[in-house]
Amino acid sequence: MTKLRTERKLALPITTARLRLREFVLADFDAIHAYSSDPRVTKYLFFGPRDADGTADYLEGLLESQRELPRTRFELAVEEIASGRVIGACDLSVIERNVVDLGYMLGIADWGKGYATEIALALAEAAFHDLRAERIISTVDVNNQASIHVLEKVGMRWEAVFRKHRRAKNRWWDCHFFVLPREVWELAKERLDAEQG
Ligand SMILES: CC(C)(COP(=O)(O)OP(=O)(O)OC[C@H]1O[C@@H](n2cnc3c(N)ncnc32)[C@H](O)[C@@H]1OP(=O)(O)O)[C@@H](O)C(=O)NCCC(=O)NCCS
């Protein structure tokens, strides 16, 4: 049977040099709770820090989202291959036709190792290839320097600043809006291939 043009399937797990991005399972509860209950991790996230009930609700919701058809939310565990530890989460969400939102978070012990950059590059490849995205977008709090730097490192372009983008955790959030259009990604890849001969 011919495949529907709208069918979108993310090939999982996604494997990078050091990480495996895979579906979450119930047994990941403790690992998820460890980073999402940490206020340093959730400082620039609209949610959290979560208590145990909050983590349980979140995990239940994301396990349900794995069964959605068509699936629009791909929230994945970030597993360090060498240790087998779940060190964070990342996600691709189809927010409208051919537009995919990208995000990531890691436990603080694993910051500064280049992992978020590795994750974002792999997610971008998967979004353009598997989900047939035309644009990848990401919004980030204007003060979240580490994340802004990751988005820039993977070639995302600053497009706008949204003043009072959202109200969460008793404050208004000013956010930068970053975009990676497919043609920019393809050009960057061509250039890289040429450089590598
Ligand atoms: C954002 C986050 C995922 C980055 O993870 P990471 O694995 O440390 O990121 P990387 O190591 O790939 O890259 C971070 C870059 O930002 C730089 N950086 C880190 N903190 C910085 C700061 N305060 N100011 C400027 N640059 C900073 C690092 O030096 C690095 O750049 P370099 O490779 O040129 O040295 C991590 O800090 C995190 O989980 N934060 C909490 C959740 C979050 O904010 N998620 C993003 C929501 S949009």
C-alpha cells in the first residue's frame, strides 16, 4: 500500500557518538526525578522544579504521548552510552505542518561536556530527515546563555525576541526565537562534506 504523505515516523533510538536518544520507560522515573526536581536545571524552563507527584504526572503523560496517532510529541530519554545512565531529556514536537520545535535538558553533573550540542545536531538531522520538517524552531529565555550558545553552535538563526512571551512561575518570560530553515541546514551539510573531502 502507498504510504500516506502525512505519515511521520521517527527512527528510534537515535545514536550519536556518546549518547542514545530513546523512548522513555516507566523505570526511568528516578533518573527523571533527579534532574527535573533540581531548581538549577529548571530555572529557565516553564515548569518545575517538580515534586514526586509532578514527575509521575509528567511521565504518565509522556508515555501516553508515545501511543498518539499521528504522533506529534517525541520526548526522549538521553542515555549516556558509556555508563547506561539516563542523564536528561530532549524533544521534538511537531507544532504545525512541517514546523518542529526542538528542546533539551540535562542533569547538572553532565553540563559542559558538549552533550546538548550533540543532541541538538542529531535531533535536527532526524527532524529534517524523518519528520520532513521545513523549519526547526526553538524559544529560549533571554538569560539562558548556555542554551542560546548551543542553538547558535548548531547553526540556528536568531529571528526575533518575544517580549512577555509567556507567563509562568509568577513572572513574564522574554524569549529569543531561533529558527533553522531546511535550506540553511542542507547548505551547511554540503559545506561540511566538501571540507571533509
Ligand atoms: C542548556 C543545557 C542543555 C546545555 O547543555 P550542555 O551539554 O552543557 O551544552 P554544551 O556543552 O553542548 O554547550 C554549552 C555551551 O554554552 C557555553 N556556556 C555554558 N554556560 C554559559 C554561560 N553562562 N554563558 C555563556 N556561555 C555558556 C559553554 O561553554 C558551551 O560552549 P562551548 O562549547 O563553545 O564552550 C544545560 O545547561 C541544561 O540542561 N540547562 C537546563 C535546562 C535548559 O535550560 N534547557 C534549555 C531550554 S531552552
